[in-house]
Amino acid sequence: MYPKKRIKKYKRRSLEYYAKVGVPFELDFVRAKENLLIYRIKFVAGTTEGRIRQYLRDVAQMLKVQLFQLHRTGRDLFLIVAKDKMLDNRLLRIIANPQYPEHTKGMRIPFVIGYGVLEQPIIVDLPEYIHWLFGGSSNSGKTVGLKCLIISIICSCSPEDVNLILYDGASNLAQFDGVPHLSGDVMQDPESGFDAIMKLYEKMEWRIKLKREDIEEYDRQPFIVGVFDEFISLIASISDRNMAKQLTDKMSQLLRRGRHAKIHMVLAAQDPLIKDMKCDIGNASSRLGFTCTKPNYSMTILGESGAQNLSGDGEMYFKSNKHTGLVYIKGAYISSDEIDAVCKHICAKYEDGDWDDSRRFTLDDEGFGESELGAGAGTPVLTEQEIEDRLFAKIILWALQRETVSAQQIKTDFNMGWPRANMLLDRLNEIDIVDDPYGKQPRKVIPACVEDLPEDVIDFLESQGYTAEGGEPNLPE
């Protein structure tokens, strides 16, 4: 398919580019496989796989190829190049393949992730990988990846064997409402998300005790897969500090011990930072990193940079403790119409009720919902704008305790990035809390005390629960 001239051209120009950026190595052409060219990499001193990976996207653009990725087999590292896009990556094409039942035989919860660089289907047994973290930027393919996970489960497993909990912080999963595998309606409000985590925690404790007392009955319990999309937004929306801490503590416990109770968590977040996740995500050992905007987001998702170099369109890196390094995957795809058709088929398949639901976990189970602080009904929640306004009110009172204020101080004291800190500093200037900028010097604080504030600023502070004396009566932080 490829002329020898092009095979040599790709090799020569790739080596020239990497030598120019100080990452030298050698390439040996191995073979062509359909539309793929396969080269073996020979390392030279000072060159690492990570440094090669850093420039993959740049070289792909320079060569004008659709695929330029690494593939590791044992100790060997290969470079895979393809001029055209990969083959049809529809999820249903994989599931409908006659070889699919044989390939997934023995798997408890098959999960079709997508295709590897050699265009082979990547299918894993979800419980073997414990807990999962999906992360990436908006429109990177993260949500489609979650949908493929859910479709994989409902097509391959009975509701007797697997129950699903879906928290949909971005209104992307509503299509799955009514599927018999669900433990309740698809949740979209933070109060329901809080309650679900509390009930999952209590179910975990109950099952761990059951496992000690009656292992046969424990083995009959269905797996529970909890999918929480936009997890960071869920945490941020719980305005009561004690309840927010309880939520993250219980989630950390679920990630730490849930596998001992046949409970597996899937958390998804947009451009996450470790500090924003709040809970201990170290036990979410299986990571799918979609395209993200900065290396530090990739570090949170994968534990290393790399995802910032992906080109989008469902491309991802897969990292787990089952293999070494990052595995490039072209994510499976399913359309909205296909999801509707699959859900309709699955609902019809189980509508006669000819299956045992006596052990099914449901979110309205009695005895699974009361926590130390009581049920989550009525949990105070805030919109993103309300969260931002409350933060700004704190910054105003914080500024009044200083003679000068800088973006660096805001960044450090309130644990945020430069763009947001600069924006908040400009906002302080707009309401006459700090003076106009003078070079890179800190801004002088204009009012000497709360009484010197403009009337509209005092009204704003009072709307956030602060009194003219600086008090904060009965307000959660």
C-alpha cells in the first residue's frame, strides 16, 4: 500500500525532526500492515520514551499523517505510522462481531475501550482493573467513553449480575434512564449524588460483613458500578463544609475498600487537578486520559504528562497497574441514535421480569441511606456563580486586612491558578478595592475598613451573609 519511497521519507524526516529537538534515536522499518507502517525504535544514550512521546503530535503534523504513535510489546518499542484515519471504530461493530462472545468469555464485566494502534480491539474485564478515572478537556471524547462503558455493560451483563448507578453532572447520560440495570433514576442534582455515595458506602460495609458471615450469599450479590460524571462539580456544589468532607471521606473509603464488596467506581472529571478531586484517587488505579490542555491535567489523570499531546476525537492514553507505560487507544464510538436503539432493545429484553431481582441494589433500599449527619435530602447546594461570588466576598474581606494586594498573594492564599487570580484582582479594581496597576507592583488597597466600602459592595457582602462588622452568621463556607 505504501511505496518504498514514502516509507524511507517518513523514517528520514522523523529522525531529522527528533535530532533537531535533541531527542536522537534510530529507526528500523519492520513491515507494513494494511494501512499501517511499523518501525522498531533503537534508543541511544539520553533518549527516553517520555521524550519521544513529547513530540509525537508535532511530527504527525509535520508529516501530515493521521496516526503517529508508540506501541510497546515487552521490551520492544515500536513507532506506528498511518497516513489515513484508523478503520471504523464503532462500538457496536465490535460487540456484534461473532468473535466477541468468545473473546469476552470468562469476563465478569466486559468493557470495550476502543482500538489499539495495531487496530486490534481493546476489551478488558472491568473488575480486574478495580476503579477508574476518566479525564480530559471538553469535547475530548470523555463522555463518549463513559457511554461506551455503560453500553458495554448492559449489552454483555444481566441486571441480575451488574447494577449501575449513574450521576450525570453534565446532563449527558439521561438516555439511559429506565434501563433495567440501573439502581435508580439517572441523577442530575448534587443532593441525589450525595445520597448515592452515602448509600453505596453503607452497602459496602454491609457486604464486607456479609462476606465474613456467609460467603455463598455474598458471592450471589451483583456487582455495583458507580459512574460519577463531572465529579469535581459535585464536590463543589455541596455548600456545607461538613457534608462536603463526609462525601469525599466516603468516596475515599469506597475507592479504598469497595473492591472487597464487589463495588467499582468510575469517576470522570474535566481538566482535573489533584487538589480539586479532594478524595484519595490513588486507588483509582486505571486511568483513561483524553486530550487535555495542559501537562498538569495529564499528571493528575495519568501520573505523567502526555495527554496534552493527543489530537482529540476520542484519542486517549490508558494507564493501569496491569501493564507498563501508556497505551494509546482510539476510543470506540457510538451515536445518540445507536444508544437509543440499544436501550430500547435491552428494556424489551427484560420487560417480562423473567429474571431474579431479589438481590438487586436500589437507591431507595431501606436501611441504606441514613448516615451520621442524616440523609442528604435538603443538602445546601450552590451554583457555579454562587460559589464564585462567595469566594469573591472572602477575597474582599481578606484584602481589607492588607495594605497592598497582588495576584501572587491571591494565587497562594486561595490556591488557584494565575489567570483566575489576575481576573479576581481586576475585579477588585473595578469595585475600587485596589488602585489601578502600576507595572508589576502590588496594588494599593483603597478602603481602610469595611465602613469605607462603597454601598453596593456592602450590599454584595450582606447578600453573601457577611455583616458590616465582618461577621458571617450561620453560613457554611
